[in-house]
Amino acid sequence: MLIIMCGLPATGKTTLARALARQTGAVHLRIDTIEQAIVRSGLGQHPLGPVGYIVGYALAEEHLRQGLTVIAESVNPLALTRDAWRDVAVRAGVAAAEIEVVCSDPAEHKRRASQRTVDIPGLPLPTWADITDRAYEPWHRDHHVIDTAGRGIADCLADIHHAIGLPRRPRA
């Protein structure tokens, strides 16, 4: 299965994607990691445009063809990129689940944005103004929305499992 996890910065995408990957044994594919690796290589600078996503699509398809579940995590602000992720699932012959992570409380969202720390060396974090000014196209098809405002990780993960019917990895 391809789990497409998206939403604005500081909504909790990375936290949820990492926890979901640990629970399920899925591959967590983070576009920020790919983009920053390209910048560190000297082959580009922020903003990179589509290159990080294009690399991400190729890696996701490779992992899916190996029979692995992939959690593709990115802002994914455009219908074009959302469609491209779904095309990856079609080419790999797997189901796709689209999850939009939101934080419906603007004060909490702003606090999260201001208190974030960099976990990828050199990655520039967006300011609150960058987040609120960012182009983010509305969704025009059914998808799952997980609101992290005032909620713990465990509750959000339970909602994801319920929404997409994803099994947990058996404990060893």
C-alpha cells in the first residue's frame, strides 16, 4: 500500500509518519530528506521545485514493487503532485490511501511552527508567515483528514489505522 501523507508544515506529518512506520514496518519516505540531500550535494538550492518529488516517486515505486508498504510524506500542496503519487500506486499495482494532516487550531499550529527544531541538518524551517502564505490547493476528491489539534499521537494513529484498514506489524 502507498500511504500518501500530506499537509502544511508543523501539522504533525513527520511525527505521525515516523510512528506509523514503526507500528507497521512501512518505509517512511520523506521528501524533505530527499530535497536536503540534493542541496547538500551541490546540485540545487532551496526551493528545488519538482526534483525532490520526482526522486520520491521513483523510490516509492521501487519499494512498492518489492512488496513494501510506503508512507510518502510531504506537503503535497498541488493537485498535480497528489495525482502523481496516485499514479505511482497504479503503476506498482497497489492501493493508495491519501491522508491530509491538519491542525485546526491556528494558535496551536503557530506555536508548533515557532517551536520546531531542525532534524535534518541544514534544512531551513518555514516561518509562520511562510506557512500561512504558502499555496495549498483544496482537495477535489475523497481523502482522510486527521486533525492533530489538541490530540495525542496514539489517538491520531488509531484514526489512521481505522480509516485505511492498515494492520499493525506483529510484535516479535
